[in-house]
Amino acid sequence: MSDILYTTRSRPQRHGRRGKASRRVWRALSVVLVLAGLLALLDAGVTLVWQEPFSALYAKLRQDHLSGTLRAVERAAPTPLERRALARLPDERRRVAFLARELERHSAEGSAVGRIVIPRIGASFVVVKGTSTSALESGPGIYSETRFPGVGGTTAIAGHRTTYLAPFRHVDALRRGNRILLNMPYAHFTYTVTGERVVAPTDVRAAVGNVGYSRLVLSACTPLFSAAKRLLVFARLSRTVAFTSGVRTPPGVVRHRARPGTTRPARPRLRVRST
């Protein structure tokens, strides 16, 4: 009889403990959900006024790594084969074009190939080769359908506006006459903005087509927080300054003074602060 009474009285206690444990779990879950909601709202608010913070942190780490990689590329000496080829080229313009093709040929998708600086919007980012999803998570990327600067024709660069450091967030603020600097390991290129255009995402030709002169095209989604259209900013090459160390003219090759607006042999005075 005592065993029966003990069993009967102990059941409500076990149910009470289970109920308390269940309530604690639900309270903890509620707190987690509230915090997750607040975090999502905070993320949305920061994205609206600045940029998406979590992808920005990832891209910042990638940019720091790429900056070191780019410095190594800039300091690299030419191979014996490249030195012989450079020695046979009669002028600096062709040597710059040769080095541009070599860098383009040997660079892997997503690797650091230069730096873009846009003074009007305070942008300075390492540029990578390619426009794949993973490449653009690291920084602005050069379209594979276009050539590296120095070869001639169109160089088109795509970049995000709201995620992954949003390098092109404010490209819509660029106006005719603004400068865009593209600093490659072999030369500095200065482009002058000539205009802009909004096109459909499928109109790739508008970004990569050649127009009879050397130009730079910046491509970004528009409007903000939408991929419905593409904003293209066009800029014409106005100056090329070859790196003395970048071109690395072999012994016996005479440098020629370039005409205004073309390549020049002097080392540029421009100094770019790393991001």
C-alpha cells in the first residue's frame, strides 16, 4: 500500500519539473528569436545607410590579403624571357602593352591585378581579374571580355554597391570631368569621366564593346538594393604614366619622350594609401 501511495504522489512532481523545464526552453527560444529579429533589423538599417556589415568584414579581410599580394606582383622582376622580349620592343607604349598582356595571361581568376582610385567618392580598392561571384566578393573585377589597360580598347570593371565593402556604391555621383585612376603594376592610367548610361543586365555589349579609343567602363547594379538594371559610367583614357620599376627597361633600350597624353617614362608622383 505504501508503494502505491509513493508512486501516486511522485507523478505530479515529475510533471511539474517537466513543465518548468519546458517553460525555460520556450523562454530561452523567445529571447533568441527576439535577438535574431533585432540583429536582422540592425543589419538592414546599417545596410540602408552604409553597407551590409558581415560581407563587408569578409571583403575587408580579402582586400588586406590582396594588397599584400599586389605589392609582391609590383616588386616582381621580369623573367629572362620577358627581358629579351622587352629589349626588342622599340618604344614604351609597346612595352606597357606587352607587360599588360603578360599580367593578364598569367593572372588567375580572382587574383589581385591593380588598384582603382576614385577621388570624388573616396574609393580605393584592389582590383581582381574576373567578375565571377567569388571574384567580386573580394573586390571590383575586370570583365574577362575586355582587356587590361595598356593593351588598348575597353577595360570594364564591375563592383558591388551594397555588399562586400560596396566599392561602387556611389558611382552614381560621378560627373563628366571627374578622374578615375587605375594603378597597374606596370603603369598608372588616368581616365576622365565622359558620361553614364543605364542598361538592361543582358546588354553586356554596352559595357564591353570597343569604341575606337581606350576607355574604362564601371558597371554596377542600379537602383540600390536591386539588380533590375546596370549603371555604366564611361571614362576616356587621358594619361598613361609608365612605372620605371614596373616597365623595367632592359639595358641598351633607349627611352623616348612620349607626346602629351600618351605614355611617359617618369615615375609617377602619385601615392595611394592602402584601404
